[in-house]
Amino acid sequence: MSAGATGVGSLPGGDAREAAKTVTGSFEEFPYLAELPARGPGADMIGRSLGLLVDMYAHVEPSGWRISDRPGRDSKRSRSWLGEDLDALEEFTQGYTGKLKVQAVGPWTLAAALELHGGEAMLQDPGACRDLAGSLAEGLREHLADVRKRIPGAQVVLQLDEPSLTAVLLGRVRSASGYRTYRAVDRQVVEGALRDLFAVHDGEVVVHSCAPEVPFALLRRAGATGVSFDFSLLTEREDDAIGEAVESGTQLFAGVVPGTDAPLSDPGGSVMGVRKLWRRLGLAPGTLAESVVVTPSCGLAGASPAYARAVQAHCVRAARSLADNPE
């Protein structure tokens, strides 16, 4: 069985058809719904996910996204771009069967990014956080049903982007003034909200964070089937948590290739660190191929179009190298 490869989410440029064509051409066995933040507010990952919410709305202020009482042009724009991206993906996946990944921002990163009417983050209001998670769950249910209807042969993998999760857990999210930080949210509250959200999807759920100190154990307990992370940020402190995750069947989406323009090593060199990690943890080399999916270290929105194409092809070759020479 070959190690898989896929992308994280974002790509440079603003052409939905071009993006869908690139993704399906590069990742024939594991394409994903591309995000194109260069189009502007509403195409960014926060705005796109706010567009999925049910009975909850947001608009753009100079400081970022803020809660609204009714839908406005920002949330409408976000929905219309998502529709355009789905149309393009549907066109290039006619008759496709296999894994297909869609991404949305998770409830804790959304709560850290979305402002209440007064300008503070929703994160400081536990009731508002619960409402946000419930609204997101409803919206994701509808979105996943739409994707399955459009691409009936797809085994849909849901990726939740939670780059602020560690900051939420450690009380490091800055207030609007920047002079203080919000109180850390209780780990059980964080885990419970994630567990409830994961339950909207009966397939695989992957949590992505390209921040340091990814809480592997918490995500595994909440029911994530995979964790996507920037491999270069791992330290040996995470060894035990990663070993336990792999042994319990959690897939590692290892971001081993830089997300912005950089010289690319040979594909085998890109996964050398993964092989070393396996040896250090004393894991059987034969399990590498089913346990690891190779990805860029983060989204590719900041890359040049040529580099973004090269990186995706490189990830596929690196995954093949991992499968052919796990030792």
C-alpha cells in the first residue's frame, strides 16, 4: 500500500478552474477542495468558514471579522466563492472514486478570530463559543451533504484547521488592545466541543495546525482520525504523544515540504526526517506507508504558482519514496 499525499488547503491565484485542474492533476488519489484567499475577504480561511455558519453572520471590519445581526455582502460573497470552487472541483472529478478532502476552520480558531460587537474575541464568552460551535456543526453537515451529492464516488475526509488551538489552551490569544491575553479555555471544554463537531461526519476527520506544540493526545481523545502538522516544528518532547497516536491508528499528515518558495531536495530527502522519527520511536518501518500522508508544511497561498505546482508533484513523489523504501 502506498503512502498517500495531498495538499493542505490554500493555493495562490484566484482562478477556481485552474486550481481544481492543478489539484486533481497532481493528487490523482487524494485531491482536495482548494481555497484561494488572494480573491479577498470571504475567500480567506476564516471568512470562508464563517460563510458556512447557520443562523450566524459576520462582516469585515478594519480589525478583522466581526459578528453581524443579518447576512451582508461579505458572507454572501464567501458563499458564492465556495459555490464556484465546488462547481470547478465537480467538473474535474467526474466519475472519481476515492478520497477527497474538504477543509473548514475549527471552532476554537474561529472563536479566537471572530469579534463580538464590542470588538473583543468571541473566545472570551463561553456561551457564544457554544453557539458558534453548534452553528458550525449545522453548516458543515449541509456542506458535506452537498459535496457528497456533487461527487458521489468520493470518500470525503473533513479537515478542520485549528492553528490557534494551542494558544487557546495555553491562554496566549491576545485581546483586542493587545495588552492582555484571554484566559486559557479548560481542556475538557475544548475537547468536548471538538468531539461534538467531529460527530457531524461519519468519515475521516483530520485536524490541521501549522503552529508549534500541537496537542496530539487531546485531538486523539476527541476522536480525530488524523493530525496534520508542520513536521519541522516537532521536537522530541512530542515523541511519546506521536508514538501513542500512531499505535492507536491515527494517521499523520506530515508537512515536510516548505509552503513558500524554497529549493526542493530530492523527494527521498524530504521524508528522511519521517524515517528517522520512526526509528527513534521504535515503530515498524512497514507501518509507515499506511500511517503517513505527505503534505506541504502549510497552505500554499504565499507561494508562486510555479512553486505550488512543483510542491504538489514533489509530495506525491516523496510519498512514493516512503512507500518503496520505508527503512
